[in-house]
Amino acid sequence: MTVAPPSDFYLRDVLSLARDLIGVRLEGRGASGVIVETEAYRADDPASHSFNGLTPRNRSMFGPAGRAYVYRAYGVHLCLNVVGRPGEAVLIRALAPVEGLDLMAKRRSGRLPLCAGPGRLCESLGVSLDDDGTDFATGPLRLCLTEKTTGAVLCGPRIGISRAKELPWRFGLAGAPLSRKIPG
DNA sequence: ATAGCGATCCTCT
DNA sequence: GAGGATCGCTATA
């Protein structure tokens, strides 16, 4: 039995949301994993896709909370976000694989790691651009609070951005398979 | 271990 | 026309 987060789970400060998504299970298309790494992108944040206002690409960031914002990065990979308050979102950067490891490996053509990295986990879960705007309670990708994994949560600077690099808005579960180690 | 680089293409200026 | 919220391969140490 799975329990979706209450609707107000997403309607708080995005830093708090990013921190609390650590340990939550994400399932999609025959595979699942526990979220172990996230990044927060705030409305007043120069690194956020929403910083310059509503555009066709980022419209999901201004839509209802608790939905997906999926975009293509570097013309190659996909990245998956959880939408919070208007203009705010949490990038899912790594999962600890739980179910459907065979399917993940097949989707990844055997390349490792399976889910450490935003592009990798999208490939493992079969995320597509069509998932943009879908609801995490009822859509093809679901978040489950059941048996939330707990542990020490570290934070450090975000990865791969050129602006607001210094802000410690990346969160990771200690000891988990992260995309990159968090110092400290 | 770390660094460099190409892939690939869409979005926004 | 520039520049990515990345990844995987290659080279050098």
C-alpha cells in the first residue's frame, strides 16, 4: 500500500521541500528507487529556469504543485523536477534503486551507475518529455511516503550551474550513491 | 584521480 | 547565435 504526500506537502519553502524529499520513494514505469539527492531552485534564484518568468518550456514550474517539470538538458538528457510553490522546483539528482533493476539496466544498456545523476535516473525510470506536467499522485511517475528512508542529510553547493554557485542548496543522504560526493 | 571534450538540440536573446 | 540544472569516453598521472 502506498501513501501519496498530502497536497500541502509541496506548498512550503522549496529548501524544506528539497530536504524532505530525501528518503521518499519514486516509482515509474516498472521501476522504483529512493530519492537520495536533490537540489532546490527558488523563484528569486538566478540559476532557476523560472528566473526570467514564464516561458513555454518552464510553464510547469508555474503550474500546480506536486507535478513534474521535465526538460531536456544539453540537447541530450532529461531532468526531472518536483514543482513546489509557483516558480519553484526540486531537481531529483539521484536515487537508490529498489525495484525493476533489470529493466533499469536494460534501459541503460548496462551502463553504470543506474540512477546516480539526473539524466541517468530519467533513463532508468523511462521518463519522457511527455511526463512534463503530470501529477506525482496519479500520473506515470509517483511519489510515495510509505516507509520513508531516514538518515543524516548533508548539504552542499549545487552542480553544473554557472550562477549562484555558492548557495548550499544540494541535499544528499549520507552514505547513499550520490552523483557526486558532498564535502564534509 | 582528475581533466578535457564531443554529442546534440532546444530555448531564449 | 549563444549557452546550457549532463554523460561517457579518452588521455594523462
